[in-house]
Amino acid sequence: MSIVRLAGVTREIGSFVILDRLDASIAVGDRVGLVGPNGAGKTTLLRIVAGVDEPDAGEVQRRRALRVGLLAQEAHLDERFMGAPDVRTAVRHGAADLERMEVALREMERAGHVTAPAYADLQHEFEALGGYTLDLRVDEALSGLGFAADEIRRPPVSLSGGEQTRAALARLVISNPALLLLDEPTNHLDIGALEWLEEHLRRRSGALLVASHDRAFLDATVERIWELRDRRLTTFRGNYGAYHRQRQERDERAAKDADTQAGQIAREKELIQGYRSQRKFSKMHEHEARLERLQGERTETPKATRRLRLPAAGMAPTAAGGPARSGQVVVKLEDLVVGYARDSGAIPVARAPWLVAQRGERIGIVGPNGAGKTTLLRTVAGELAALDGTLTFGQGVQIGYLAQLRAGAIPGTTVLDALLAAMPVTQGEARSYLARFLFRGDDVDKEVRALSGGERSRLELALLGITPANLLLLDEPTNHLDIPAREAIEAFIRDVPATVLVVSHDRRLLETLVGRLWVVDAGLAVPFDSGYREWRAAVAQGWTVAEAAEAEAARLRIGSARAPATSPAGTRGAAAVTKGGGRALTRAAAAPEAAVRTPPRRTAVLTKLSKEAYRRQKAAVEADLTRLGLRRSHLELAMADPNVGANFVELRRISSELADVEQALQVAETAWLEIEERAP
């Protein structure tokens, strides 16, 4: 039974038709995903279904008394929501009917009417609708969508835009409408909140229509796909993966049919011309009729979708060569504390006891919102100063950084101006390059400050691609991008020779591209030596950042191996940052040779490594053993030098370094034994 039916729905913006005679319906319990490129009209269609906007032609039929809930991309919250004393109360107001019944029951109780039939009927209805579990469901929704206990006591007006959108989503969940309309609901959710929302949507019995570019989310929550393409709506059965296969098959079949018809039309035209020259007019008219019929039934070749094309090595013909080859160790973090320096004192956000990125790795940085992922990436990029610890870059590292929060554009600056300011090239070369990022024709003359979120993301990617870089730092690179653009980003990350550190909540990107993770949570950043799915499975079995850090510290004695014996407890020195393989000054001014690569991280339970991970990690630790062994030999020879023996300062320096190297060798040997235990 249909609860909403669209018949010939058309929507125009000025002289441009954005929706052209759409026919569709939503039945009770339907779960529909709405997909299409940016600007295709998805938000417009959702607003028409919700009754917020009316179509210019056609009609929308809704079941009588249908309760519809709409979550817009940027939540337009009502006065009651914004005027609530705290977030929890605002979310609870989503169940307005239950609150009214609750008030009525209390009034009847105060009046002594608890034995009246009306009280019993109302109480039964209240219980059937979940009134007695309302507070529990409110707390579950707020917790599931990432609100901490102190945040739910804040007034809604004090929340950020993203937090307000999450609160509006929680209110919709509590209101439980018969038809739930969601426009990009995953934009402000971290991985934990995404998984909670998916599970809730799977359990709810009401109908769902959701517009999203998150392919993993669509695969988990919908059973049909509406595709908006070339102003028309096409329906596909199955989730996003099934739709993608069907769409490819349809496009291939349509292209083949179009080629066949084109050949037939060309053949008919040849025959008509031949019969005309032979003055066989009856035959000519016969084939003219066939030609007219073929042209009337002609299958249009599917229009080629404008796709983002990212160069894998800078601005191809104009860049001054590709990036240099970096050292094997690209970046190394030791007891690094990241956060913000304020006049009132430092505000630490997270500490990384030991993180290392090797040349060519693709590492995903994951964790809940607010844990410090962006702060960590900004510190590596040099935008924030480290509060403590050591940040060391390898030889020849060149950084390219894509920020999540972009600086405001200079008024009047166009897309073309922004590119020309970043690299002096000809206008023709600049236009050709910008076309790769879908800025064509007059698009390059748009003012940067007037660009949409997706357009701004594409421009930032274009600017990132200009300068050769062998270490790419990407903070939510797929934000605001549609599915074809996300697929282009994935292809770029897969093919680029640079080392990549990427902060992302895009699970499809994390699942298909990154080989290791840096997990940031509870004030710590630790490595996880496997992929995204393995990490989620480990979390489900009880893995936590804190326990992993404790187990590693206890086993490897990282603290005692690095902490200076003379440093008083609780004191902190200035953080040291080095580039190009130079000496890194730690709090004890230790030589870089003492800063060895630690063994692969492990949780409390040893797991077998894959063959590739075993080969790579064993080779890395054996290289450490060789290097440290050679350094120990050199230091021992230096100790035997009479000139060194006569110089107390030099003798003390070499003795201290030798002790550090001996301790580092012990750590490396332990690491080698652990890797052997985890051999496949």
C-alpha cells in the first residue's frame, strides 16, 4: 500500500528544468536510497515529498494523516527546539504526542481518576507506543549519536552547526514518523554514530527515503534505489552495490543498442540514396518510411558523466618534475603531545607514544569526533606546534596538506585566480588543468567564496595537485563530494606514489585503500597493524586504545627506554621537530640512532600476520638490527680511541649514546621474536 505517490512531478528553477515528469511511489516499510550527482535535485525532491515545497507540475499524493519527518543537510531547527533549556529536553520534545499523553495521565492521577476507563485506555495506548521507555530511548539516541553526558545538558543554541544537526537527527529518531526523509545524514557522524544509526534504521518499521553519497551506509540501510539522472528518476531493486551493477549493465546495453541502431540508420540512408540515384522511387519511399521509424525509436547513447580526473603526479606538463623519493621512514612520532597553546597554558588533546609511517604506506587515521584526529594531522603538517615529544621527518620529505576547514577566500578571487596565484602558468594550461577537476568554461570565473561545499573541495584538491609531494596529509577528502568524485579520490590515493595519511569517516575508502590505521581515542593515538574491518572486529571483541597502549608499554618498556633518568617526574621539555633526516633533539638530547623503529603493535592476544605484513615488518626490524649493530661497533671503537679517553665530555657523550643503542637493540630483538611468533 502506497503512503506517497508522485505523478508527473516537475520542478523548474528559472528556465531550467531540474525534475522532469517524475513518477514513483513509497509503500509502507519501504527503505529507499536516493542517489545522483551534486546538483541533480535530490534535496529538491525530498522537500517536495515532505510537502515543504510544491511541484510546478504534477501532483504528490500522501496518505491521510501521514506523519513525515525531514532532516535537511543543514538543519533548520524550529523555535521550540532552540528554546529548550538543554539538548536532552529538545530531543525528548520529538515525542510530542507521548509527552502530551504523559501530561494527561498525570492530570488524571492528580484528579483521582485512575480507576476510570478513560485512564486505563490512555495508559494502555501510552505503554503500547513506548511511553514508559521514552527516557531510555532518548538517552540511547543521544549516546549513540555521539553526545557526551556534559553535552546533553547544554542549551541547543550553544551547539555548533554539526552538533545541532546530530541533535535534530536524534529528535527525528525519537519522533519515529511513518516516513523518515534524510538528506546526507552521515555528514556529521563519526564511525560509532554511523554504526548506531544504521542499526536503528534497520530495526525501525517505518518507511525511509535517504539521500546519501555514503555507499557503505546505503548498502547497510536500503533495499531500493532511486537514481536521479538527467532530470529523470529510475528505480532499481537492491542496495547500492546491486544498483551499481545494474546501472553499468543498463548503460552497456543502451550503448550497444545505440550503436546497432546507428548502423541500421546509416545503412537505410545509403539505400535511400542508391534508390534515388536509380530512380526507384517506390523502394526509396519504402526505406524512407523505415528510416523514419528507426529514428523515432532511436535509443539515445547514455551521456558520459562528467568525472573528476586527478593527476597522480602533480600538474603534469607544467610541474617542475615529480616529487623526490623520500627516505624509508617518512615520519616518526615519539611521545608526541598534540593540542593547543593558549595564554592560560597548553591544552593537550592527544598523545602519540610511538607512530611511524613508512614510504608508500596508506594509513587511515580514525576515531570518534573530537578525539584529536585533525589536531594530530595539523601538527604533522606544521600548522600546529607540538606541545611535547619528538616529530621527525625522513630524508627528502615534501608535504602536501588538504585541510578539512579551509581558510576564507579573498573577496573577488576566482577559481582561475586561485590557481594562477599558486603556480605561474599560462591561462590555457590553467584551464586545461582545472578541467580535470570539473571546472570548465565559465566555471573557472566563479568567485571562490561563492562555491558550494563540493566545488570548494574540488578546488582544494586541484591546488593540492600542483606542488609535487611525497607525503600527502588528507583531512576528510571526500566531504561534500558525490559518488563519482569519491571514486576518483579513491583511484588517486590508490595510484599516487606518495605516502598517504588520511583522516576519514568514509568506510568504503578505509576498507579498500588503507593497510594500517592510527587510532585516536581517549587522549591516545596508537597504531593498529591491520585494516579497517579487522579493527572494527577487534573493537567488537573488546579492543581499546587504552588497553593496547598499556599492553605495549608494559611489554616494550617504551617509557623506561626513552625517559631521561635525570628528568624530574611530571616535567616536560619543548617538543622537537626535525626534517630531512637531521638530528632530533628529544628531552634528553638523544642521538637519532637511539630512536629506533619499535616492533609491530599488538593487543593482549597475538594474532597471525598476513604474509605481506610479516615480510614487511620482519624486513624493517632486521634493518634496525643491522643498523644498530653497526652503530654499536662504531661507538665501541670510539671508546677505545685514546683521544676520546682523554676528553671527558666526548667520552661521556659516547658512553650515553652507546647505552641508548644497547637498549634500543634489546627492543628490536624483542620485536623480532614477536614477529616470529606471529608468522603466518
